Amino acid sequence: MIAILQFDCVSLPHFHCLLNEGRLPALANLRARGHWVPLETPALQWEGATYFTLYSGKDVKEHGIYFPFLWSAADQRVRPQDDYPIPEAVWERLARSGKRSLVIDPYEGKPPKVMSGKALCGWQFKHKVTLRRWSIPQGLDRQLERRFGGPSLVEEVYGRPSVPYLARMRERLLAAPKRAVDVATALLAEEQFDLVWITLSACHIAGHWFLDPSRLPLDHSDQRTKAKLDATLGDAYAAVDEALSDILACLPPNTDLIVLSPSSMGPSASRTHVLPGMLQAVLGGKDIQTSKHKTGGNFLWG
């Protein structure tokens, strides 16, 4: 068996700090026993292409999927990722060879056309864009929900978040890795697989919101709440580390193991929010904004 455990979107500075503090014992043990290998990644220029390249082995030049919403030159508009052909994943190729796979929560993963084994998406938590719910065989998720309960919805609404919103997100993200442990333990006890691929994405979404606590709107919160929210990223990493330890315990002893992070997490350098004003300045002060009352936005974002 080959097991790939995806510790998704690790911030290496935070990772090394937590490792030195002894908060990631499972990863420290694996690093001492195994090999630490830097990866080449399309995330340097095409962050959104990372997952489809990882699952398929194809470069972004071949599959062309680099974001959940893609520009269509033919239609002169943005189209959802689902409108484009998705490259065949490794578990689909294995199915054609008669090999069985267990796949849990592939980030941005789509339902496979061919699958031998079992697969779940949107199990640890649901996300409307990147972790939509599906399962193979159909109905597997409902069966497992009767044993372990259903997943929470993690919604990312970009803007200034409230403290209750952040507290709710913290609670759901910290609970998510344990759900992966529950279902992996149950399914691995029932049957054998040739490939196990489990993605632990709590630290990915935690990085979106809690990487830099100084940016959070905590000015009017009590000190206890502020301390908990400030600690969320480290606590999410620790929860994933604990889940890794529990999953390792239920893998067969002869398993070949890869723990990886296909992309990292760092401060956002995007300036798309200032693009309308930049264009207005470049165009000589012409008013490029259309009436929000008439169109609901402007010609770029409306």
C-alpha cells in the first residue's frame, strides 16, 4: 500500500516554530525517520493549478485548470471550472488497472469517472467552492453520517469578519481532522486498498484567516477570546499532527508513506481590489464605474 497524507498549505516559518516547540510530535518523528525533500510546484506562478497537477501528474500547460473560475476567450466571460475537462486523477488510472483506492477530501477534487474503492469529499467540512460534497459509491457519505454525524459548513466571506464568525470557524476547523481519523479508521478496518490519499485541509483554511492575527478585528473582544483566536493557526497545525498520528496507527505495517504539502501559505500580495481605481487613473480620470443602482456593480466586478 502507498499512503499519501496531505498536510495542506503549510506555512514553513510557522511549521518550523511549532516543530521546535514540540507541538508537532508526529511530524517530528516522521522527519527523524524519513527523508525531507523540497518539492517543485506550479504554485509559484499558478497556485490554483497545484491540485490538478498533483492528482494527475500533468503540468498546467497540459490541463489548463488554474482557478475555480476561468476566463473563456471564446465566450468573453468567466466560466466555472466545472465547464472544463478535468485531467484524469491517479486513482482513476489505478482503477483501470484493477487497483483500489481510498480517497478522503481531495481539495478541489471532482467526482471520478472511474473509481475502484471508496472516495469522500466534503467530509471533514463542507466548502462551497473547494470541498463540495460527493461520495463513491453514491450514498457512502450518508451511511457514514449515521455513524459519525454530518460535516459542518465552512463559509469564507471575504471582507471584515466578525468575532463570532471567526470563533465559529475556529471551532469547525479544529474539529475537522478528527473526522478524517474516524472515517479512515473505519474504512481501513473493513477492506484493503492499494492507495490511500487523505487530505487534511483545516490548516489551509486556517491560514486564509489566522496567519496574521494582527489583521483580525479583535479590538473590542475580551482577552480570552482574542488569545483563542490568535492561537488558531498553531492549534490547527497541532490538530492535524494528532490526526496524522492516529491515521498512521491504523495503516498496515508495510505501508509506504508520503506526507506532503503541495503549496504553502503566506501573506497575500494581491492588489485586485484596487484595480478599478488604477484603471480610472490610467484612463485619465474617466469614470469607469457604472451605476451600482443600475447594474449591481461595475464593468469589471458587477
